[in-house]
Amino acid sequence: MTLRTKFISFAVVVHATLLILTWHFLFTNKYLFLAAEALIVVSLIFTFQIYRAFVRPLNLIAAGIESIKEKDFTVKFLKTGETEVDQLIDVYNLMMEQLRQERVSQNEKQYLLERLIQASPSGIIMLDYDGYIQQVNPAAKAWLQVPMPALLGKKLEDLPGQWRTELSTLEEGQSRIFHINGIRTYRGHKSYFIDKGFPRYFILLEELTADIIKKEKYAYEKIIRMMSHEVNNSIGAINSILHSIKGYAPQLQEDLQTDYEEALKVSIERNKNLASFMANFATMVRLPAPSRQPCDLHQLLQGVYRLMQPQLAQRNICLEWGLAPTPLIIEADVQQLEQVLINIVKNALEAVDAEGFIQIKTQLQPPCLVIADNGEGIPEAVRQQLFTPFFSTKKNGQGIGLTMIRDILLKHNFPFSLETDGAGITAFTIHFNAVP
């Protein structure tokens, strides 16, 4: 039973009792009966006024509760002129104004946060309470290279390639630096915030590639310049001395002349090889900015094939073509891109066994090149160090081939990747900018 019903029931019972009691005055004292009836009428009027004063706050409270349920904080009440009711109205209006301002403030903060997340150069992956991906900002989407519908509602364990391994194993509060395909370097950090009383995790990604490459280049350029200067100065002086003392050969005994001249020849040849060795490093340091011009990628590939054909034939390696039906025109520095293609094909040639194969495929939309081979593949331990200066798995490798490829392609702004798939096919993929 509501409070209103109780009050009405009480008023009815009281006034019914009074009417019954005054009924006896009707036969004994008519004047007293009229006075009692007048008193009952006054009591009814007073009771009705009390009822209105009592019910109005209840109506206001009910209306206020309904507004709060509907989350409509714009509803306010006008004062009635009654002190108690006006006090309640003042409290209610103040509360609604504070709630409205709080909601506006929260909406503004939420909007600002959304805009910051979307505009952030750092990648942000938001998870829901159960660890499923709920939101991915544009930076993270570009790095993951996965369409948005394929990301939302997925677990971190469902991400492709190395992203799955690196991100799914991040612990709360942990920061980790990792490499994707040995090319891109990222820092990942996992943390959480409290939402509706429960923790929600997010992952912050930061790309360090440009900074690391810049520091690497500064370090090895300084070292190479110093080494090249010292080695070339020494080689020049030593070769001059060796050529000078070569004239003393006729003065030696005849049985010693051959060994003497052979030793000098080996020393001079070794100096030349050392000079060539240093020249390779110096070339990487002095790599100029690309001079772009339109060129046909298919013609460049045919030229590389003619250059490498003797080695392919000698090892009985099959080169399979899958070129697009029409010329693929790109804007690039022809000499630098040709050097890139030669190094990639050469690496593929050295990776495959006899009677293996190398595939060269192109496509027009989006324009890209894939050079694949069925060699040994890239071991996990090596993957993280790909494109690292001076790192090589070859016995006599200098570790500058992939570094030069990386620098040239980065200067051209051509995205690229090098990875081995589940079938053991290693593919070097280059994406080109479309020529308008």
C-alpha cells in the first residue's frame, strides 16, 4: 500500500467516525449538530490542503526519478510558493544541473579521448573486459595490415604472423622492443584502466624504426669513414712500397726470384681486395638521394635475368615468371632499384639448392613485386636480425647487402617485407607507388 493510499484511508476513517458521532446531536441539540458539521467541513478542507501539500512533493519526486531513469537532466521544476516544496525543488534543480554538467563534461572528455586516440601517431589497441579487440586506431591498423572487420572481436592470439607472438605474450605493465620481419622496430606496452569498476586492458605501440636507423647510420658511417681513410692511406703507401721493391727481384738468386715475385703479387692482390672491401662499405655510406624517373619494372627484371642467367643455368635453377599482362610503370631511381633487384635475386639464388626454383611475380593493382624461392627459409633466430648492418649468415658475407636494400627502398618510400610462410616459401615483397 502506498503512502498516498494510507493517508486517504486514514482521512476517510477519521471523518466517517466524526460524522457518526455528530449524528447523535441531530436529535438532542441541533445547534451543536450544525457546529459539529461545520467543524467537519473545515476539517475536510484543511485535510485536502494538507493532502495537496503532502502529495505535491511525492509527485515531484516521482517525476524526478522518471527523468533520472530516462537520463534526461534538462527537466527542472518551477517554485510553488510553499517553503518546504520550494526547498525540495531547489535541491532537485541543483542536483539535475550538476548531473547535466557532469554528463556534458564526460561527453566532452570522451570525445576528446576518441579524437586523441584516432589522431595519435602511436598505435593503440583497446580490449574489452574479456580480452577481445574492441577498438584499433588508424596507426595500429596500418602497422597490422589487417582490415578493420577482421580485427574487431578477435583475440590477440588471432593476429597474423609475429604480431600474434609479440602482443599476446605481453604482460601487464611490461614494455618490450621487437622487430617485425627484421625491418620495422616497435615498442609495445600493455596497461589497463578501470571502466565501470572492472579493468580494461590496452596496448600502446610505438614505431622506433626511423630513430634506430638514424642512430645506426650515424654510428656506422662514422666508423666506416674512419676505417676507409686509415685503410686507404695504408694500402696506397704499402702498394707503392711493394711495387718499388719488386724491382729488386733480378738481384736475387734465380731459385728465389719466383717465390719473391709470387709473395709480392699475393700481397698486392690482397691489398686490392681489401680496398674493394672498404669501397663496398663506403658505397653504402655515400648512398645518394634517389633520382626518380618513370621506368618499366618488367624491363628492369629482364635485364637482371640476363645478368644472372649464367649462374641460374650453371646450378640448374628454374626461374618462373608471373608478370602482369601489361607494363608496370613506376617512378624510381633506375640504377638504385636495379641494384636492389640484383641483390634480392642473388640472395634467392644462394638460398636455393640445385634444381630449386625462383619465382618473380608482379601485379598492377596495387602495384607490387614478389620475388620468392623455395630455399631453406629464414630461421626464427635470424629473423629478428634481418637488415641489421654488418649481420650476415654467409661465411664470407659483409652484411651490407640487405642493409643497402633497406636504405634504398626506405628512401624511395616503398614498403617491403621479407618472410617465410608455412609452406617454406621465402618471399621478398615490394609495394610501389602508383604512377598517375
